[in-house]
Amino acid sequence: MNNNETTVPHMILEQFPHIGEAIELPDEVKGDLTAEHNFLFPIIMKEYKKEWAIVCEEVDKGIEAGTLVFNGETGTITKV
């Protein structure tokens, strides 16, 4: 995994530590960016819509500013 690569759910966990504390990643997905994303995505979309919207707005601004690149195929975001 590229250290500059992340996903929206991971950005949410970074910015809102209480969410990370509330969600326990299963051992079988830990350390795999895509597997973690696939596990986190439905939980965050259902339970943390406000935080999702905040981070998505930040991602949109980052894409516009050229500091983030979004890969729609993988769902990953690269910090440039």
C-alpha cells in the first residue's frame, strides 16, 4: 500500500477518532486497504452520514485544488 493512498472511510476514521473507537475491524481485513474500505463503507454510510458528507466535501475541494486524486475504479484517494 502506498502511504499516500487512502479512502474516504479511512479519512473519516482519522478525522473522527470516536468513530474508529466504535468500529472494530475484523482481523481478516486489517492491513488491507481495500478490504478495510469494503468493511467500513456500509457502516459509515449508514451510521455516520454527517461525517461522510464533511469528508467528501473536503475530498472534492482537494481534487479541485489538485492536492488529491480520486480513483473511481478502486475508491482510493491519493494525496499528492
